Amino acid sequence: MKKLFDNFEEFVGGSLFIGMFIVLVMQIFSRQFLNQPLVWSEELAKLIFIYVGLFGVTACIKDNSHVAIDFFVQKLPPAFQKGIHVFNQVLILATLVTIFIISIRITGRQAPIDIVSLRISYIYMYIALPIFSLLMIFRQIHRNVKEFSIWRKTKSGVM
């Protein structure tokens, strides 16, 4: 169960990526060999792509593997580096909370509009943002709590 929890984003995001690949291969085959393009495939691939991308962002938050330009920060004393790191984490968390609040309003406005080729509401596309911003907030807090406990152990000499 812990392994599923730790690798949730990679597992589901990878599965969705394979699904998106299959949809796009079907579209290419249908268009090139059958001369009958699938009208729904482009919209479905776009919908899946949004979810795959957001799963990737969440996985990077979990692993702290986003690209960072820390050339100048590395030149500072360790106490300043920790301070800047904490400031950045708080700023990221505040941004994610803001995105969540704004995305709720945006998602609510999309309910009556349909994706014509899929015959579903645009809400399925826009609901990804509040859901994933919550998941990102959770992963951000979870990672920061782990980092803080490591810092405390290191400071007290236990580690």
C-alpha cells in the first residue's frame, strides 16, 4: 500500500500516457490508412495530455525534482540557504492555494459548455486544476514535513 501511495503519480500518469499514445496511434492509422479520421481522438488526447502533465508536475513536487537555478543560493551561507528554501516553499504553497481557489470559480463556469466531439462537459477538462492543485498541496506539505524532520534530526545530531 505504501508503494502505491509513494508512486501513485507515476503509475497513473504513465498509464494515462500509454492511453494517450494508443489514441494518437489510432488516429494516425485511421487517417492515413483508412482515410477516415476519428473526430473524437484529438479532443480525447488533449484531455488526457492535461491530466498526464499535471500528474508529472505533482510527481516533481513530491520528489523535489523541478528545475531550479540555485547558482547564487549555493554561494550563500547554509543558514541563508535554508531561509531561502523555506521562503520558496511557503511561496509555492501560497501559489498552489491561490490556484485552487481561482480554479474552483473557473471550473464552475465550464459546466454548461460541452466538448462537442466527445459529448461531455468541459468540466472534465477544467476539474483537473482544482483536483491536482489539492494533490500538489498535499505532496508539498508532505515533502516539507519530511524535510523539516530531517533538519531537526541533523541539528540535534541524531542523523
